[in-house]
Amino acid sequence: MTSKSNFHFPLSGAYRLLAALLAVGALTGCHGGFIGDGCLLCGPSAPPDQANLKGTLSGLVGSELTLQNNGSQTFFDGPASNGSAVVFGVANFNTTYDLTVQTQPTNPSQTCVVANGTGTVGTADVTNITVTCTTNPPRFAYVANRGSNSVSAYSVDATTGALTAIAGSPISAGNLPVAIAVDPMGSYAYVANQMDATISAFTINRTSGMLSVVNGSPFATGSAPTSVAVDSVSATLYVTNRGANSVSAYAITPVSGVLTPITGSPFTTGASPAAVTVNPLGFGVYVANQADGTVSEFSTNAGALTIATGSPFAVGMDPRALSSDPSGQYLYIANGTSNTLSAFSGSSAVTGSPYATGSTPISVAVDPLDNYVYVANQGSNNISAFALNAATGALTVLSGSPFVAGTQPSSVAVDPTGMFVYVVNAGADSVSVYAIKATNGALTPIAGSPFVTGTQPTAIAISD
């Protein structure tokens, strides 16, 4: 993977202009880019002796969809790629073509199917190809319980959002598990154990959802790990270490899930890093530094991190959590002491930022359709909900917000389909589940909610 950085708050004027032109070309010129045959970005038309392979792309909301045709690859990211005249690739006149899915999109996990993808090109463009993507429904949910040193595992009813404990759950973790992440393929779960300074790694049984320990687990981290995140582009796991003011990076071994420290890891952050998130398009890694009210930004190169110029950048007081929206354009930071949510687009704060939340916002999640943002407020025992303007990143408080949660909500997550919100309540040993009203984002508790967890649940991850 080449070095990439997308947010990069303060940019020079020339660099910002160049980045903007490249971004516009990539997003609007052809809905994607391909490599092979010397091409990096597909243009408006094929060379004189080649035909465009065109058609309709629909339903894409995830990132890193990769199509291939006879050795050439085309990449598509997010809903902006959808359209009725999308160029999927090119082929020489009077040759055969075979367009297939090489890599399915993630964040959220989707399944895309190609129709009319094979045939013989004459001397004109092929225009009847269709690529249709659907979001894989949630199958399993995992909750890290810091009070009982365990992980609760559940199957998810994709229709109702209800949780059912999996046989054999809960599963033992290390001491004081405080964070959990599932890789985008739903193959592995990783848990940060703060007291042990380790990561417990588990393989997910794709049939039952049960967890089994990865060979060599647990893996050492820095002092007092606080958060975990997976970069699907580089297959890298990132862990913030509050006691060491650093972020550790590990390569995820295919098939086994074993973690191997990346050369140069750990990488220096600001003071007391509390959370880490990855840009969904693989353009950067962002760390919230709780003690100094900043965010550290890094570009990535095969998982290795390089601090961005001018980083760390000031946000609100006591940043506890952060999340990128699915388009990769906006970053949202929950400021625990300020009781606000900061929003950034590129080098600038979004208009209206920071936005007022409830008391002690501690977790933030953006729905996969880029419509809504939800914040768990631990001090006021509720959920702040906002409508997201995808064109600007600006937020508007939803009618009915804030919505009641359990005691001390500590983590919020949205399922891959954007139908349900899950909130773990540390003071109530439970998970509250809400249905999202598609028309306005309002939350309604589902039947049977809340669901029992282990003691002092701290974090939740949803897997397809």
C-alpha cells in the first residue's frame, strides 16, 4: 500500500489545491481507479483501440470493492461510486472480457455480484454490465466486560436486532478488558486488556459465532492499552497505550490471525491516548489524546505510521473517542469534559462545531449509510443523536434527542445495515438495543431490550 493521508488538518494552499484536484478526479472522473496496463485512474473514455466496460453500480456503501478483468483491477469506495454509466474497466477491440469481483467491500461488509460481466468486445463500448451490492446483515455481537474479565458473545437476529447468548459464552479474556474490535471480514476478534498490557486474540467460528483463542495469544502491548482498531486495507491492528503515550501496530497474519509487531512500532502519540480509529478508505490513522486535548494524525505505509505535519491538533477538552464517517471525509471527536462533539472536514472544523452533547460523552458512532451520528453520554445516561449532512459534515440534533440509555453507557455501535444501535451500559451490566427509524434516525428500544452482559461492560463490536 502506498503512503496515504486524507484528513491532514492544516495543509499548505498548494498542497490543498493538489489534493482537492486529485480527490475530485478520483471521485467524479470515473467512480474509481484501476491499475494494470499502465493506467492509474480511468478517464472519460478508453484509448482509440479499446472499449469501455460500462454499466450500472448500485448499493455500494462500503470501501475497497475491487473488480478485475484479465489482470486489470478497478477500485470503488462508498456511495459516491454508484451510478448508471460507471466505467468498470477497458478491453481491446475484438477480445474477450471477464469482469469479476476480486475483493468484496468492507466497512460495512458487503457482497457485490456482477451480471453480464463476460463476453466479447467488438469495436464499441459494452454498456450492459451491472454490479449490485447488498450489505451483509449482522450475525454476531461481542461485549468486553471489564468487571468479569470476559467477553460476552451473542447471535444477532438481523430482522429484530435481538441478542441471544451463544452457547459457551462468556469467554475468558485478560485482566480488565476495556476495548474490542472485529476485523472487517468477521474472522477475528481482538480485546485490549488494560491491566495485563496485552491483546487477547480470538478466531470467530463463522457458523456459531463462538470464539477460540489464536495461537500465541495474548500478545504484548504498551502500558495500559485503551483502544483497538483494524485497518482492512493493510490488515493492521492498532492499539493505543495510555501509560506509554503511544500506539502499537501489528500485522494480522492471514488465516491464523496471529499478530506481529510492525517495524518501528510503537509510534509516539500525545498524552494519555484514549482512542484510535482508522479512515475507512485507508487514508490515515487518528488518535484521541485525552490528557492534552488533541488528536494525533498519522499517514500509513504498509501499517507503519508517520506523524502528519503539525500533528497533534487541538480539539475539545478530554477527548475520549473518535470516529470517521464511511465516506472518509469527516472526523468526529467526543470531548468528555467539554461535553461536546468536535467535527472536522479536511483542515477545517465543520460549520457549527463543536456540537453540544450530554454529560461526559465517551463513545461516538456514525451509521454506515452516512445519515446519523450517535454519542453515548456516560454522565447523563443517554444517547445524543444527530442528522449528518453528507455534503458538509454538519450535524443537526434529531427530534427526541437525547434518548434514554441504561446506567453509565460506555460504548455505542451501529449494525452494518444501519437498522439498529447497540449501547453497553457499564453501571447496569446490560446492552440496550434500539431500532433506527429510517426516515429521521430516531431510536426506539426493541422488544426484550436491555440484554444481560457480564459485569461492567465497556465496549461492543458487531460482526456480520
